[in-house]
Amino acid sequence: MNETANNISLESLKIGDREAFTRLVDETSSHIYRVALQILGDEQDAEDVLQETYIKAFRALPEFEGRSSVTTWLYRIAVNEALMLVRKRKPQTISIDENPSFDGEAESEGMEIVDFCCLPEGELLTSESREFLERAIQNLPANLRVVFVMRDLEGMSIQETSEALGLSDNNVKTRLLRARLRLRQELSVYFSGKMPEVSQR
Amino acid sequence: MSNHNHSPKCSQLLGSLSDYIDGDLQAELCAEIEEHVKDCDNCRIVVNTLKKTIELYEQTSNQPSELPEKVREKLFLKLNLEDYLKKG
């Protein structure tokens, strides 16, 4: 998220200055909406999360201590709201707090080996493959999806992602690796159908 | 298409791949991975396609995204900021 938002006077925000709050909304809302949309895959749900995020932020700002940047804090509110909706839809969803471990043996089981890097750029990013990329994110379990969205799509650092999710750096790294490997696997299967027989390994 | 039959060495390497790709891995371990993929075609493909996967997603997310005007309007109304609507 852009730096401009973090330069808005925190004092003004904390005393409820509506102009400062409007600037914060304008600088950050497209990012918050995009994150919510990527986590939830539904425009109406993303809009609800967007509204709820700023309502809660406005109420909580007087108590905001500034231990993280205001944008990281907004992400945190938005992601919690989005995950609450995910849990409502699927109550059995694994909690974001669960401590994951990485098992290289298990992850490498059935791994697809298709060198799709050799496909021409135009083939890799057609509108059809873009749609596939979107769908693949939605197929990830929510606890992996949220980390991938923040780190690789929103470009947040591991530390910012950890702060926003209230997880340890190691936990975030493990989830990120698992998310990336699953997406790589899905893309390998998808692009293998687009490769000439002879170049498949 | 074929499946990857990993040796123990290959599956150990998997755990370090994210850090390797992000440039966060110690030089020694990087060298170990680079040495390994010289002789292991399957791992080389996994490393390259993992990099490509991240790159493709980065490319799709680099496009500027604007909040749809209708969504912005409803948000501002909800927050009682309608006086500021036109300034965005």
C-alpha cells in the first residue's frame, strides 16, 4: 500500500478529523477492497468487508497506539473481517492461528514436472489463463490464501504480513511456501495442456 | 507430463525454496541449491516454474486497481463522509 497513507497525521486521525480520515480512505480503500475480493472471491462480500473495516477503524482510531503503521493496522482489520466471513461460510475452516509445519516429503508427493516457463509470454497471460490464475487462488485453503494475497499480490514484506495477521514470521513463511507450491502445481497441470507434446517431460 | 520422484535431498530442498527465491537464504544454502539443480532436472524445473508462478501473479497484480465508483459512493455514505465525495 502506498506510503502517502502512512504520512497522514496520526494525531489528526486520532482526534477524529474527518478530512484526514477521508484522505486515509481515499489512499487505502482500493487496496483494502482488492485484498477482500481476493480472499473472498465475491464482490458483495468484499464491499461489506470494506465498509466494516473503515467503520471499525474510525471507532478504534482514538485508541490506536501506532505500534504498526496505520496501513498494516487497516489490513489487519480487513483480513480479520474477511476471515470471519470465510468461517461463517465454512465453519470447519482451519483457524489462521493453527501452527503449520512443512513436510517436504508429503509436499513433493505427486508433484507435476512440466516446464511451462518455455511457453511464450503471450500464452502465459491470455485472458483465459488470467481467469485460471484467479480461480487457483480461490481454491487455496483460506489460511494459505490470505498469506499469499498479502505477500505476493499486495507486495507486503514477511514482517508486515506477520504483523497484520498476528502470526510469527516462520508461520507466515511456511504458509507462503505451501501456497506457492500449490499454485505452481495447479499452473503446471493447466499449462501442460497448452504445451506441444514433444516439449513435455 | 510426469511426476517428480524426489530423493530425500530433493524434498529437503523444497523447504528452502521460498527463501531462496525471495533472496532471503544464506549464501551457503543458496550455493547448495544451485549445485543440486545443476544435476537434477526435476528440481531445476520446480525452481523455475515456482519462480514463474510468482512472477505471473505479480504481473497480474501490478495493474493499478481503482475502487469502483459505486463502491466508493456507498462507502462514503456509510461513513457519513458524503460531503467529501467529489474530492476523490
